[in-house]
Amino acid sequence: MAEAVRIDGKAAAAELRASVGGCVADLKARHGVTPGLAVVLVGDDPASQVYVRNKGKATHEAGMASFEFRLSAGATQAEVLAQVAALNADAAVDGVLVQLPLPGHIDETAIIDATDPEKDVDGLHVANIGRLVTGRPALVPCTPSGCMVLIRKHVPDLVGKRAIVVGRSHLVGKPIAQLLLAAHCTVTIAHSRTRDLAGECRRADILIAAVGKPEMIRGDWIKPGATVIDVGINRVPGEGGKSKLVGDVAFDEAVSVAGAITPVPGGVGPMTIASLLRNTLIAACRRRGLADPDV
């Protein structure tokens, strides 16, 4: 059997960002509206700083307004809530994102709950999750949204396909299961207590790995020809004492079995920021009573 097609997340993300940029330019020309994304960073976590910097760069490149607010690691929960409240009330801000994880003394759920659902571009507010589950227009979590773009590029007709989601987090597992259900897939959500997990995986035409365990999904767990979306990003020891990034799927084994597969890095990761820009554009339109953009 030939090796699987490597799903190019960088190319797909560039295509989506370009589409968003075109819609932003049109929104400015027709309505004088510049979508605005505000990101709040609490503390000095190096990975979070990189993410925030990349988000700001991508926002500018899409023609949007970018606002960044940095609070110290010692900032109180009340201070973070006050910043969120100010952004909720700011007419120039269409999207509010508080970079996670937050320092341990701050209740992440309280911060998410305080965000205006209409500006919740992370798609984590219970109102948006509820809308997603009930099939109403919602701001969808970015990583699952990006995964669906990649899946549809390789499986245009999802009706009746068997899909398994390994992982049940609020951020990825549960939302993507809802998106697959909405696309008329037959969906299984699996987790650490699933009996015969390997057997369940082998039945799936589409396998989403979002469990956070390095290379847990082995090649012989995959149905020949299946589409594999690896959401995992795990840092493990590499050659010469250096670390390397691997996914939740044993790529070298899976690539000879799957029909298409996302690499790590370069697969799902780039789609997250592109989907964030898409959500910000959608939020800007909905807040003004305009039709959703075709993006």
C-alpha cells in the first residue's frame, strides 16, 4: 500500500487566512468596519508569549486591528475579570481571547464565563458550546474548526462515515464530535477507560487523536485508508539530547496504513490561528447584524 497523503496544514491555513483577509477588505470597503481582536496574556509563560506574538502578527496581516494586554503573573482574578469586562464593553473589539493556561491562582472557568459570548472567539463559553450542541450558529472552538477544514479537503462527503475521537476535552474532543455529528458522521468518543480502544479505532474511517499522550495510537490501530487527524503536540527526548515534537499518533507506523494523515508539527497547529481569525471576522459581522462571511 502506498504511503498516506500528508495533509499540509500550513498550506490550508495560508489559504484560509487569505480568504479571511479578502473578506476583511470587503467589510472595510462596504461597511467601514475593521474587525478587532484583543488578546490578554497573564504572566510570562514562554510558549504563551510565542502564541500571542504569532496571533498579533497574523491579525495584522489579515487587515484586522490587534490589541494586546499583558498582566503580571501576580495579577489577581479580579484584575483579569476587570480587563475582560473592559474589552466586553469596547466597541472596537469584536473578539476577546484570554490566553490559556492561566496562573494557578486564577479560575479559568470564571474568566471564560465572564467573556461576552458574542466576542468569545475561543468558542469556550457555555453559551457557544450549547449553541454548537443544539445546532445553532455559534463561535466554534478554533482547533476543532480547523480540523474540520482539513478533514473536508480529503473526505468531501462525510455522510455516513464512521469517525472516532480519542479524547473528550472541552477544548477539542467534545466540540469536534459535535461538528462531525452535524456533518452526518457516525461518531464514537473514546477515552482512557474505553474497552478495546485499538479495536474501536480500527473501525473508523476518520480518526481524531486528541488525548495528549505521545504516539499512543499505533499503526495497527488504524483502518487501512483512514483519514487521521493528529491534534497532539508532545515534547519528547530526541537525538543528541535535544527534544522533539511528536503527536498522539505513531506517525512512522501510521503513514504506511492511513490514506491521509496530518504530520506534527505542520498539520493541525497552523489551522488554529487561521480559525481564530475566521471567528473574529464572523463575530464582527454578527455583532453588526450582517450576514456571515463566505469563508
